[in-house]
Amino acid sequence: MIAQYVVVIVTLLAGGPALAESLNADAARRFVTGKLFAFNCFDGSRGTGRVYPDGSVAGTFQLRGSGPVRSARLPAGTLKVKGEAVCASVNGIPIEPCFNLEKTDDRSFRGAISGLDFAYCDFTRRVSVAGMKSRRRPHEPLSLEAPALVRHPGTHY
């Protein structure tokens, strides 16, 4: 079970050599927090995940690209800032691995456990609701009400 947590953290924040800017902890927080990312890793593992402001992580993953898709949720404080590094703290693991994060473009980054750059994952930001953009203007509040159902004559619901 502990090994699965390590795999989840690595697959949600791992990466390798990149041709772009290095992200310090503050830049990584702004770039990643609250956004949904899909990831593909060097070993074939893949999935989606989101990092929350409290350092918790939630997502789905498929190890080595086969088998069942699993859900994972790691508690608040799992990801922490230590100096300029982003590190992971998981109960039962004697070390707190830190990550090298590299922004590769406006929507993507790579990350690796510090010192293990051969093991990487590429992350690409996903838009919400199947790629549809919101029609809401940025200054308008979000509505929690569902849109009205339009009924067409002769259609049974």
C-alpha cells in the first residue's frame, strides 16, 4: 500500500530533462494548484490529477499503462514547500522526496524526483467539462443551479 502512494506521488509530480524554465516552489504553486492535468510517464503509467491549495492530491492512475484505472486521494499536507522545493510527505515512507519541476509550455510541465531525472512524467493541463469553455464572464459569480431542460414536443423524458 505504501508503495502505491509513492507511485501516485511520483506519477502526479515526476519528470525529466526539459528544454524550458525551471519552476521554483512559488511558480509551481501558481502554475499547478487547482488545475486538472493529464499525465504520461516514462514507464507507461498514465492518469489525471489535481493538487489542491492545502497540499492534498486527488486523481486517477493506471500503472504501466495497463490494468485497472485506480483512484487516489492523498491528504492535506502531502505536498509541502521546503525552501524552493516541492516535497512529498506520506505516512509510512521514511523519506520525503522532493521534485524538480520544469515548465515546458503554457499548459505543460515535467517533473522528477530530485536526483532521479531518468524517471519522468509529462503533464498537460486539461480544460473542464469535456473541453467546453465557460460562457460566464470572469466577474460573474458561478451558478449552482442546473440549466433548464428544454422539452421538445413529441419527445419523452
